[in-house]
Amino acid sequence: MLSNLSDAAILRIIIGSVFLCIIIYILFSSRRRSRPLSTPAVRIDPEMRSDTELDAEYDGAAMHQAGETEFREQTKLHFDSAPPARSNSRVGMRSNDAYEKLVMLYLAAKSGQSISGAELVLATEKVGLVYGHNNIYHRLAEGANANEPIFSMANVIQPGYFDLEQIDTLQTPGVSFFMTLPGPVTAIQAWDSMLPIAERMAQLLDAVLLDSDRNALGRQRILHIKEELRAFDRDKERQTIKPGR
């Protein structure tokens, strides 16, 4: 068949065939490049977490909300500057400034919040605290030791006292409850008076109750504190027993 064709025609056929092969090769190559590379499917199993890990994460989030507020707490029974006005009040004045043991609790506003002076005064009135010596609040003993404080409440912000003349402008991150031992009642009686009032104020002020280390005051911590106070009472009782009796 090709013998009947001239050399020029055969050459054109050969060139045309080569050109057609090139076009087919280009089209085939472009299709391969445009096709997405498949990746083998990998199964990712969900991570199983224990109840203990979940509880720990929840507790950590709660502590972040409750205890993240930082403040210059009044950790000692000392006021940097003299309280004005009622500093000479004898209501809530201890008969003896010496003490052997100091027990403290903190009432902290939730993260991003603060406690106003007006809210604080209203809460103290509802729980029966009185304003007195050192311009702080006290829970007073009854009977022979009347006017002595079972425990007191101070501002966590130094200098620690509350100025009633400027109470409407007060914004504080928290307050501290403290009792000094020995006091007008036994240590365990003082604790049984302070804890319910602190818990009630936490409800009234939508705040969080913390221990002396500013950790959440849980059941185990409360039991531990009560055991320490019972031991303190037993020790004081032994000291009062005279030999021969």
C-alpha cells in the first residue's frame, strides 16, 4: 500500500503519526498529574481516659476559677497603719494579745469578680458579726468572756481593716477569717462557730471558701483541721491538771 505513495506522502504520514503520539502522550501525562494521590486510611481510636483523670481535670478547672485571684493577704495579726475612727473600740478586743496557734480561712471572690463593701456589710449583719476593735469584724463570746472575739474577719488587702466611712467604694478580692488560740472558748468550739459563718458568707457573696494555703476547703481538710484542734484542746486540758489530782 505504501509502495503506491510518493516519498513525500510517506514522510508526511510518518510525521503525522509521530505528532499524534506526542499529543496522546501529553494528554495521558496531564491526567495522571491531576489525579489526587490516594493515602491509605488510618483509623484513629478515641483516647480512653480514666475517671480519676477526668475528676482531676475538673478539680483543676474549679481551682482555676476559684483560686486564681491573687492578693496581698493579711497573714499576720498586724496592721501596717493605724485604723481611723473606731480604733479605740473595745468590742472584740482580746484580754491577752499573746496566742499559741492561729487558724485562718480565706473567702475569695470568683475569678474576674470582687466583693463590694455594701455586699460585705450586709452579709456580716446577716451572720451576726459586729464591727469593733482594729476596725474589723468579730464574732463575740457570751457570758463571762463577753466582748472577747471567738474569731475575727479582716480584709485580705493591706492594711487589713475596713473603713466604714469609705465602705461604699470598697472592692476587695476577699476576706480572711482567723481565730487565735487559746481563746474565750475551746478550740473546737471556736471552729464550730467560725466554719458555718464562713460557709454562709460564701453563699451570700457567691464566693469560694479556701483553707490557709488557699486551696479549696474540702471535707478531708476540714476533718484534718478538727483533729488538730481536738489535739490542741487535749494538750491544754492536760496542762491545767495539777499533779496529785
